[in-house]
Amino acid sequence: MAEPPIFGKLASGTQPHYLHPGYRSSVKRAPTRPLIVLPHTLSERTGPVFGQDMVRESDRDLTAQHAEEPLGERIVVSGRLLDEGAKPVRGALIEVWQANAAGRYKHKMDQHHAPLDPNFSGFGRTLTDAEGRYKFISIKPGAYPWGNHANAWRPAHVHFSIFGAGLLSRLVTQMYFPGDPLLAYDPIYNCIPDEKAKQGLISMFDWENTSPEFALGYRFDIVLRGRDATPMEK
């Protein structure tokens, strides 16, 4: 009996392949049957809406969540959330999570032989303003081994989750840093077929938001739809 096809295997464009053999866990996650498109209800087209009291201003500063400051290079990550017409998406919830400066997550499943930082949890959140803007203060994450293949190291990255009006479920992507030599060897980054879309995942050094004697700035804009859409994880 023939094996069932992997639907999405031949996908092209701005979004990652469902199946990318170099990224081993995608083999188990790739769909083997045609995707089912469900009709949108009114609540899915208009919600959710997040109240300002649900997200505190302090939630966006990952360096100020404990009694002392975390170790590592401080960074300011900011940008805009846009639709396909470059119009701002306001009131969306953006969450980030990341490894610490040594390349380790504060999670029981992370057993990487690197130190934990008691003053860094690696999680933050904020709401986009009327112009679709967001800003986080954090620590530049370290690279870490992940066992996908021989001598496999993930480039430094920050995970982003976007959830807001008109989105059926949260969207997840990753932001990388300019000039990282590990990008050329990373199958997660390289499962995106379109070179321009791949470059869209790399943040830009941001002099305007670099804080004197405090932190380097990086800009990362997120586009939800269209030909310039930011690649999202399946």
C-alpha cells in the first residue's frame, strides 16, 4: 500500500514547508490528509479583545521581573504589527519567550548544560498601541544545542506569539539577529522557501531605539498577511 501524501510538502512562497526533512520534528507534525477549511463565525472575525487591565506596563520589561538584574547584554526589541496593506493592527496581544544569555530556558524540559539565571524568567507580553507599535526590554539570548542533527545549534532567537481581533488562533514566529553565522546551518530558518521571507525574520539594528549606556536596539516588524507576510510556524 502506498504511503499517504504529505499535504503542504510542496508549499512555496513566504511560509515554511509543512514537511522539511532536515527539521526532524516536522516529519511527525506534517499533515497526511487535506486541510479542512472551517467557516468563520462573527466572534472569530471580530474577537478577541484584550482589556488594558489584563496586561501590565511592567510585563514588557523582562529585565525587571526579579529582585536583581539578569546577566547578559541588554537589548530593546521594538516594531510594528501590520496587515497586508501596511495598516497598523492595534490592541493585539504580543507575547515573547526566550532562552537566557547562556542559551537555556527556564523550563524543566531544558537540560542543556548551561547555567540558569535566577533573575531571568524569559517571558514578557504587551499590547500594540494605536499605531501597531510594541516594545520589549530584554537580554540577548544565547545559542544552544538541540540534538536535531550532528553538532546542531540553534541561532540566538526570540519567540513571538500574536493574538488579536480577526485571528482564529495565535500566530507564532521567531526573530533572529543580524550577522548570526548559525543561520546558514539552521533547518528551522531554512525551511522557508522564499529568500526575502527568510530575511524578514532577521531583525535590524535600530539606532533610534538604542539606549545610551544601557541597551542596543533591534527592530522587528510583523506583517500578518499578503505577499510580505512574516513566516509563521505551522
